[in-house]
Amino acid sequence: MAKILTISFLLFFSASLQAQDSWSLERCINHALEQSIAIEQSNLTLASSKIQLKQSKAARYPNLNGGVGLFEQFGRTIDPTTNSFANKKIGSSNFNLSSGVVLFNAGRINNTIRQAQINLESATWDAKGVANDLALNVALVYLQILFAEDQVDNAKGKLDISKAQLNRTTALIQSGSLAKNEGLNFEAQVATSEQSLIMAENTLSTAYLQLKQILRLDTEDQIKIERPAVNLEESNPDLFSTEEIYQKALLTQPTIKASEERLKSSKVGKKIATSQLYPSLSLSGSLSSNYSTLSRKLDGTKIISTTQPVKINNVPASLEVPQLVPNFIDNPFGNQLTENFGQSIGLRLNIPIYQNGRTSASIQQSEINILQTKLANEQIKQKLKSDIQKAITDAQSAKRQYAAAEKSAKATQAVFENTKKKFEIGAASSFELTTAKTNADVAQSQLTSSKYNYLFKLKIIDYYLGKPIKF
């Protein structure tokens, strides 16, 4: 029994730990980077670029090819080992090994390697850009959860206050100090507070669901984000300079770096296209041998008897005459390979004279690619500057909204506290009290919203400055 209780306690303790799984922003971002399909796709693109670089480097080295042919020939055919005609079935085979290497092609191989290196660098920056965008998206959802949690806490506090006021009012009504209709406003306020709490909890659940989807977690997983210490006084957007942030962004933003690399690649592409105008020189060599079932070799001599017609006393007769003739036997496979072994080496100079306009068109297309890439880069830079200007304006506006929301929250809270005191001494009606409370609640909600909006706007500025996303 004690053992069962111990196991049950451990299971319960383990489940409790799982239910209280705490997630910091850093952990969320790292997990998202590990699980994101977009990151996996960018990594595959990066891997493909590495393969292309490896392949382009391998073009510097000689190639090596081998071949084997097996044949059965029937009827009148040529013996491949003797080049003589034979009118029988012949079995034959040939073997070859060849290699070649480019000695000169106007720098085409070197430029192809250089272009592959640049494309790899561009793909690397693109992958970093995807990671940065994902981190910013995670931070946005993280802030939405923080805001939703504050809204839930505020809604719970409002509900507790509404219930306390209703209880106090009910006691005063029962004692005869207030009329019965004075409690109606507080009953409505309690119902409204309960509805607000439900809406806030639904918003929080939706935000957590969105975070789980980004992190690719099971929707049943119970997670709890950590609440960081937020200091909104660290940055002053009024001191931000568009040009200063823009110049820093040009040095840190992956989209800018990737576009610069693409421009380099397009320029190298023109060199590759131009190299087709020049001759190319290559060195080649080969080894070969063959085998035939008709091949014979001399194996000494042998004596055979031949019948020679003769006349004896003018009478026709035949005479057996011994004759020494060469003795041929089947030529073994290994022996034929040695006898038929051939080697060759050669240089080949290829001079382009007329290519149906393909080379000229390729050069013209590469020049267009350079111009298109330059225009695209300029467009990216213009958009970056515009986005930075908007980000600074949004941050400055968010700061003013947050400051105004702070004043409004303090003022409406003071009005509510004053109205509450008046109500307790009978100097204010329940309607005035609930109105003051509603105004204070709305102001507090706006303060919370403006706080996280301001914080996110500051994080966008950090994003353009190349700073890591953290609180």
C-alpha cells in the first residue's frame, strides 16, 4: 500500500512539474528556430548551395570513366582482334578507362566556384533573415500573452471589487440605509465583470494556442511563459535618428547582406558568360583492351599426315606424307588483354567560331540580370529606410500614448477612489460609483495595452539595429 502511495505521489509530482513547465522568451525563440518549417526550408536551400559549391570545385580535377562491352555476333562478321572476316558466331568484349581534365577555359571554372561561394553566402544571410523574422514574431505573440495575462488579472480584480461592492450594498439595503434599487447597478456590474473575465481568459487561451502553433507543440501541452522585468525607460525613441539606424541596418540586416551578395553573383555570372567567347584547352588519355572467342595463339608445331597423289608405273596411287605445321590453340582471356592493350593521350583545343548567337545572348542576359539586381537592391534599401522611419514614428507615438494612458489611469483611479468614499457616506449614487469604476477599468486596460504596444515598438527598433530580441 505504501509503495502504491509513493508511486502515486511521484506521478502526481511529475504531472505537476509538467503542468508548470516554464518558458522564457529565449527558450521560445530557440525552440521555434529548431522546429520551424521555414527554418528547415532555408537550411535545405543552404545545404543545396553547399553541394553546388562542392560540385563546382570538383570541376578542377580530372574525370575518370570506365566501360565494359559484351557482344555476340552472328553470320558474316569481323573479328575485333584480327579485323578479318568470319562467318560464324563470335563472342567478344572490350574494356576501356579514360580520363580528361580542362587546362584552360578563360577562368570559367574559377568564376563558377566564386559564384557558388557567393550564392552560399547569400543563402546564409537569407537563412539568418528567416530566423530574425521568426524571433520577432515569437516576441510579438509573447507580448500578446503578457498583455492577455494582465487583462485576466485586471478582470479578476474588477470582479472581486464588484462583488465586494455588491455585498456591501446588499448589507446597507438590508439595514435600511439604501433603497433596493441601489443594488441593481452593482448586480449589473458583477455580470459585466464576469463577462469581461471570460473574454480575457478566451483571449489568453487564443494567444497561448498561437504560441504553441509557432513552437509546433501539441495543443494539449501545458506551458506557462515567464514574466520578464520590463524597463521602458531604457530607450527614448525621441532621440532616435533615422539615418543613424539606417546606416547600422545596412551593416546588420540579412536582407541587405543577401541582396549585396546576389549583385556580386550576377556580376560573376557575366564573366562566366563572357568566357564562352574564348578557346578552351583540355587534356585526355585512355587505356583499352579487348577479347574475342576466335582469337588463337601459336603453341609450337605438330606433324600431320597428308595424302599426296602419285603414279607408280603409270598407275595412280596415294602416298602418306608427314608434314610439320604450326599448332594453334584458344588464346586465353588474360593473354588477349595483354596483347590488345592500347594507350592514348591527347590535347584538344576547342575554338568557338559561331554558336548561333547563344554566347552573345547569354552575355546580354547576364547584363540585364545585373541591372535587375541593382534595381531590386535599391528597392530593398528604400523599403528598409521607409520601414525604419515608420518604426521610429510608431515608437514615438507609442511613447506618447503610454504617457497619456498613465495619466488617464491615475486620474480615473483617483476619481473612482473619491467617488467610492462619497458613496460610503451617501454623497454619491451607485450609478456614479459604477460609472467611475468603469472609467477606471477602461483606463487601466488602455494603459496595459499601450505599455506592451510601446515595448513591441522598441523591440522593432532593436531588430533594425541588429540587437537580439530579448526583454
